[in-house]
Amino acid sequence: MENNVRPASMARITNFDLANAFIDEQVEAVRQQVGDKKVLLALSGGVDSSVVAALLIKAIGKQLVCVHVNHGLMRKDESENVIKVFGQEMDANLIYVDATDRFLDLLKGVSDPESKRKIIGKEFIEVFADEARKLEGVEFLAQGTIYPDILESIKQAEGKKAVKSHHNVGGLPEDLKFSLVEPIKLLFKDEVRVVGEALGLPHAMVYRQPFPGPGLGVRCLGAITRDRLAALREADAILRDEFDKCGLAEKVWQYFVVIPDIKSVGVKDESRYEGWPAIIRAVNTTDAMSATIEEIPYAVLHKITDRITKEVEGINRVLMDLTPKPVGTIEWE
Ligand code: XMP
């Protein structure tokens, strides 16, 4: 990839004037790059891909084909929301692919975090290639790559040990015929949000918490099983619901549940009940390069613990991760 270094002269985008200047520049650059060809976009529904979608709709309209891949690792109701917002409300060219079995079959028994990330990243590209083959005139693949992804990849290229491989940067197969369109690759997360609002995206969408490309796959630690994944999805939905209700959703940058592949002994209905622990992580950051811990009121934690242990099959404990980045990364894998 070229032009992957942010020029020292590039001002931090903190207001609409700077955002609009950036948008105008990128709209022009994208039009120049793609001409009358079609562009495929990996639309996960997260902030990054949503902003890229809005930017590309502005630049090339219906030449943009959005593909939403449900890899079976989405949060609860997430794919349904993508279809509602982009397919119905924004009238985008949207293709929905349910690839749950494809991904989960490939991931079966794989416990190494980097292997999991690589499998998910590679399969993503395969799914897009399959979709592209069904379409005429697609020569480009758009991605919501942002600058922290690039920085970690540069470190890797320089021979330093990468912290983790981000699936939207690496792993493109040799025979891939797409050229990449990555209009926000020099932006930090806070800048992406300003650009999104300047593009007219709803506030809630632009300020929603980020969600990693490999999805719940890197939060269902070790070898993924369908039952533990289902428990994770439910526990995560409860955490999000409670954060919404008490106003923390607006305040905390990223919050989620992790479930390790261990069980402990508990008691339920007067019987031995072995279950997984649900680990809550809630962090604040501006650029995802470092992060601090949000102090959650105990009343909220008690409520969440109560609901998760009562409502989610297979979970018998709730724990809180108090580790800042560094030394812990935000995700566990
Ligand atoms: P870490 O775990 O490296 O995460 O501290 C920093 C931020 O990046 C998100 N993340 C990803 N985003 N593709 C993405 O687009 C990925 O593969 C990926 N992995 C982690 C993570 O959720 C956090 O916000």
C-alpha cells in the first residue's frame, strides 16, 4: 500500500470546516480513482465502515455496492440493524450474506488468537470475492481501515512484533483483482466521528462504540463453540442494555463482555452448576492507542451481574477487568 504515512502537515480534524475540506478532497480522490467502475464495500455497520459508506455514496452513488457479511460473530440484532439503516432508510445498494456456517466451521477447534484472526480475515476476502464474481464491473474494494491499523501494520513490516494483526489490513490473497479504496486510512477514530457527522450520519451511529472486524470471535476466547458464543452474545446485549439505561453508553468509549474457555463451580437451584465467567471490560480512549478504565458504579455492576447470571444459560460468575492499555490491549485476543 502506498501513501500510508500521515504527513506532519496534516491538521487534526476537530471541526466541521476541517472535516468538510477532508470530505471534498476525498470525494474528488475517489472519483478520480474509480472512474465509472463499481466499488464493493465491507459494511459491518460500525463507525468506520458506515462513514466510508456515506463518503462513497456522496462520491459515486449507486456505483457503490455495500456487502454486509454476517460472519456469525455479530452482536445481538446487529445485522438486522444494518439492513434497516442502510438497506431501507439510506436506500444503499446492499447485499446481505449470511456466512455464519462458513466461518464457524473453519474456526472449529482453533484456539490460537492470531490463527483465529487470520482465518476470519481471509474468509472475509473470500466472501467478497464470491460476491464480486456475481457482479459486473467491480474493480475496487473499499475498506474502513483507520490509522491505528496502519501503524500496527507498519511496525510488523519493520520486523517489530505486531501487537495483533488487524483483519482489514493484512491477508489479501495474491490473486485478488481488487484495488483498495481506503478514504479514512490516515484518520484517528475521533476524526472519523467528526467526518461522519459532517457527512450527515445520525449522531448515535457516529458515536456508537467501535466493534472489531473479527467481532465476537476475539471475545469468545480460545476455540469458539456455538454455545459459548450464544452466551457471550446474550451477556453482551444485557451489558449494552444496562449501559443504555443508566447513561453510560454515551459516556464510555468501548464496553463489552469477554468469555474465556474456563469453567468454575457454582450453585443454582440447590445443585452444582458449572459455568463460564463473563468478564466486563469498559474503557475510555481518544485514539485506541492507549486506554483507561471507566469506574462503573457498584449498583450498576450488581444489576448487570444479577441479570447475566439469571438470564444467560451457562454463565455463573461476572468479573470486571481493571487493566489499562498498556499493559492490556483493549480486546483480549
Ligand atoms: P486493541 O485490542 O489492539 O484494540 O487495543 C484497539 C481498538 O481496535 C479494535 N480492533 C479492531 N478493529 N479490526 C478493526 O477494525 C480488527 O481486527 C480489530 N481488532 C481490534 C478494538 O476493538 C479497539 O477498539
